[in-house]
Amino acid sequence: MSNTTSNSHSSGSLADIGPGRWTLDQAGSSVRIQNKTLAGLINVKGVFTKVSGEGEVLAGGGAHGSITIDAASVDTKNTKRDVHLRSADFFDVDKHPSLVFTATDVTPVGEGTAQVTGELTVLGKSNALSFTAEASEISPDAVTLTAEVPVDRREFGMALKQAKVIKPVAIVTLTARFVRQSS
């Protein structure tokens, strides 16, 4: 999977954040998807409305954690399409209710930038995923990371009959706001 960086601006250094446990702030976080048709005439956009997560920052600024997405919470503002996305053709929410990204290593690589390495699990299949994220907020008690990540549906077994109509690579735009847990 390829790396993509968002265009957010940082307000400090991720390496300066002290160690601790963090929880995803659902109200300040979002997971958006978009997928173009092969002709490029339609850009289908959606959002997952239920996202949770947690993480741990280690001494020196490195971190690890996970984000869990409720697959049934996909919302494209089109009821018929959302029902189809929840079906076995796409997310198969009856058998696979969650999409999970487990970040095994989040390493600061520059002012407000981190290299994120981990594993994305969709439809019970896990694949390595690596991308660069930028911090749009850095404070002692909150960090917001943003990234735009291409994900090839075929890597997770989403080879559809409609594959000739829909491009196989979806763009996932992640905004993950973590808040420090109280001691």
C-alpha cells in the first residue's frame, strides 16, 4: 500500500509529548471514504459515524494503538447504497462488524509528522499498511493526526461484479483526535 500525507499544519513536535495512555475522541475524529467510478464522473463519498480507539505514547514520542470502525455505521447519504455497502458485496457487516487498524509503530519523523506502520483488518483479512500522518493539533492533553491513505479493496477480497464500474482503490481520509487519559 502506498504512502500519502495530508496537508494539515502542526503546532509542535510529536516527540515532545510525554508518555501516557490516550483515548480516541469520537467527536473530534472522522473516517471518510471516497471512491471514483472508472469514468471518473462520480465520486462516491461516505463517512463511518462510529469510531473508537486507544493508544499509548512511549518515552521519546513513539506510540502504538488501534482504531476500531463500526462497519455498519457507513453513511453515504444514500440509503440504498448504504444497505449495499453493508452487504456481503462490500463490508459484510453480519459476519465482520468491525474494521480495525492496529498501529504497531508510530514514530515522529519531523516537526508535526509521524510515520505510521501497522495492520488493517477488513473482512477478516489483515494487510500491512504504512503511511505518513501530520499533526494538526499537539498539546500535552490532545493530539490530532490526519492522513489520506489509498486502500485497494481487492487486497481484502472485495472483488465485485461492479469492478468494471468502480475503481478498486478507495481513498480513506483519517482524522484521529486522541486525548490523554487521566492518571
